[in-house]
Amino acid sequence: MIRGLWDRETVAMMLLIAIFPVVALWVMAEGLEAVARLLFFLVVAGVWHVIWMLARAQPPSIAGAMTAICLAMLAPRELGLVALLLSTSFGVVMAELAFGGWGRNVLNPATVTLAFMGFGYPVAPWPDLAVQLGWAAAPAALIGMATGVIAAPLVVSTVLALAVGAVLGVDYAETGTAVAVVLVLLVCDPVASAATRLGRWLNGALFGALAAAFTAHWSGAAPVQAMVSAALLASLAAPLLDELSIALWVRRRRKRFG
């Protein structure tokens, strides 16, 4: 877990720094309501982190703040207190803490929580993200790529897949902001995304293709709901894409060296 300066907490801190432009504009756009929602999810996620980390005699991780930010920004509105507590607890515990904490989990806990909310409370209204958040996702991605906590192939392949969709006639006027925000906050999670070079290219391309397909054919779905679903499917496929990448690498090695 520790390699000099770059331990788990350093990566989490750099991710928080990278997404700061998105968070800052979101708070400016929604004001005190955004602050209240963020505090709620910070408390819920923080309590579960403290309980599980104390049970394992480990310090809590600041990665819980990432989950809280994602949920505060993307969770459906007008859910009751019980629904919010149940959904957040399920995602944080079952998708992250049960696996040993952030860095050992398979899926992003915020993605699982949001998917749980979508399946469990299908009529709840999803948020309408301000257009500025989509533009703020660009510097967030650049900061993440510059510091190495966001994989450049993942972002580039997503953009290329979206561009192919645009050439084929897909209009991202309604979903573009949601695509950009979900990409930076959920899909680019270095733990839940693919880890191999080819896997990252394929992972981003898959998310971009799903985003384009849902934009074109999923009528009636809110933009955030559709993009969270695309993020969930892309994350579920990440281990398979890594396995394919490793298998191809082994095959090339065998052909070269016998």
C-alpha cells in the first residue's frame, strides 16, 4: 500500500484536488443546498468508515470524501432521509468497506450507491447539472492526468468514442454535461477502472459508446441516470478488459520467445 510518497491517501488527496474545479462551481451554482447535501453524505460515509476502520485497527481514509462529493452532486433529489441513509450505507459498505476499504474494492462505491437509488427509487427526480460543471470537468481531467491519478488513455478513448457517436448523428446537447461530470467523478476512479494500458483504452471506449447509445436510444431517462448506468456497466467490464489485455500480452510474449 505504501511506495514512498505515493500511498493510498496521497492518491485520494490528489483526486480531491483534481475535481476541485467541478466541486467549486457546483457549490457556487447551488449555494447552501449543496453545502447541506455534502455535509450529510460526509457524515454518513464518515461514520461507516470510522466504524469499519476501527474494527480493523486501521485509520479511516479520506477517500470517503470522494464518495460523499459524488453522491451530493449526482444523487436523485427529494429522497427521504431513510432512503438516503439506506442507499448510502449499502453502497459504502457493500461496494467498498466490505472489500477492505478504498484501493481494494472492485466497483466505485458512489456508482453502486447511485445505481441502487435508481433501481430502488425509479420515480425520484435526478438533478439537472449546470452547464458550467461540464466545462469544469475539462481542467479537472487535465489536473488528474498531469498528476497521474487519472489515466489519460481512459479519457482520450472516451472522447474518441463520443466523437464517433457525434459523426453518426448523436446529439449530446442534453447529456453532454452529465457525460463529462460522470466521466471525471466515477469512470476515472483509478481503483474501479481498468489497470492495463489496453484495458484503459477499451474501458474508456466502452463508456463513450454506452454514453452515445444511451443518449440516442434511452428515451425518458434523465441524463445523470443514463450516464451513471453507463459508468456502472463500464466498471463491471473493467476486470474483463484487463484480463483480455493480459491474455494478449502473454500471447505476444509466447510468440516472441516461445
